[in-house]
Amino acid sequence: MIKNNIIRLLESRNARFKSIELPVAKLSAIETASFLKVPVENVFKSIVIQSEKNGKPILAIVPGSKEVDMKKLAKLVEQKRLHIPSEREVEQLTGLQVGGVSPLALMNKGFTMILDLSARQYEDIHISGGQRGLNLLINVEDLITLISPVIADISHPAR
């Protein structure tokens, strides 16, 4: 079983979670849901977004079945322009491989965490465990306690 700093953090905080090993390849939320045999709405993906004005990084955590609504997000963070950086830029900003970006790995790293409101309808959601090949089924309230996100409607159905 994989035991990284995120697993140790969750154990030390008595968080309710289950770690699940996946193939080490970069999997999309849809591929992860298929592998786990769970609804894609229950697999949340972490999308790194930057403000073009101040460059402050944002981590938008949205269901795998949806996309970040950039207009809603820009209004929420009071910015005119936001953009999604390239995979290389994401890896430089986070220190994590794309496919392994986790809100738990980016706590206290200067990211504004924004969790899509739809997470509240679940007791547990799937998120990345901070590296490719590691998925976490985590209690939503425990995740919220740990990452202190803004909770808002920031997504729309994938096109």
C-alpha cells in the first residue's frame, strides 16, 4: 500500500478516508471513475488556474462530469481574466505531476482552494492522493476541515 505524506497527514488528523491504488498512468476523472466503477460525478478533479492580473494560483475542485465555469470563477475571485496553465506550468507551480495534483498536497502553498458546491451532496468523494496511481475516497466534511476551501457553484456541464 502507498504511504505518502498525504496519507500520514490524514491519519494524524483522524480523517475518514480510504486509499485506493490505481494504474500509475495519467488518468482522467472519467477513466478513474470507470476503473473504480463509480459515477464520474463522484470523482473530483483538481484544476490549477491563474489570474492574469496577480498570478495568484487557484485550485478549482470540480466533479469529473463537469468543467470549471471560468466566468463564475472570475466573478467569485474578483478577477477579469483567468487562464489554465499548460501541463508543464502546472507541474512547476505545484511540484506535482499532472494526474496527481491534490488539494491536500497544496495546503499552505498559497493556493486559493475553491470546492464546487456539488461536493456537499455527497458524504465522500474521490480525489487524487497527491501522486499518479493513488486515489482517495475522503469524507467531504473532513476534506473541508483540512483545506478550508471557498465553497461555490463554479462548474457547468462538460461540453
